[in-house]
Amino acid sequence: MTIAYNPRCLLTVLEDGNGVLLHLDTKFYFTLNSTGVFVWQCLENNPTTPQSASQLASQLAQEFEVDLDLATTDVQALLTELLEESLVVAA
């Protein structure tokens, strides 16, 4: 399964690297840590190219210099939450 960001959601990156997502349809705010912001930006920067969890995990592992297995687990957990809140969509 590939994932795309929901264009009805806006990200504001804070000075500390964390971020806040606003879902324009529900008016709910969601917080992201710096790795969540990175994953979101990977999706947002490639709006016409949905990405798989493994692609995102690979990018995350490289950027943050963490183990790929750990990055995969974290990305899958994040995407599950984002999907449940309709912040991302299955493409």
C-alpha cells in the first residue's frame, strides 16, 4: 500500500522541529515530533508520488541515522495513526 498526504491538512513546523497539523475539515489539531514532521514532509514534497511505508522508513533511517527495523516500526505506527485520523490517505 502506498500513502499520500491529505491536502486538506496543513503543517506548521515549530522552532524546536516539532510540528502541528491542522485538519481543515474537522478543525482538529495534531502534534508531530521531528521524525513525524520529516515523514509528513516526505509525503508533502512529493504529492504526485505516493510512497510506501518501507520507502518512508528508509528515508527516515538515513536522515536520522537509526536502524532500519526501528524506523520501519515507527513509520508503520505513525501511518496507522495518520490514516485513522484521515491525515493521510491510501493511494
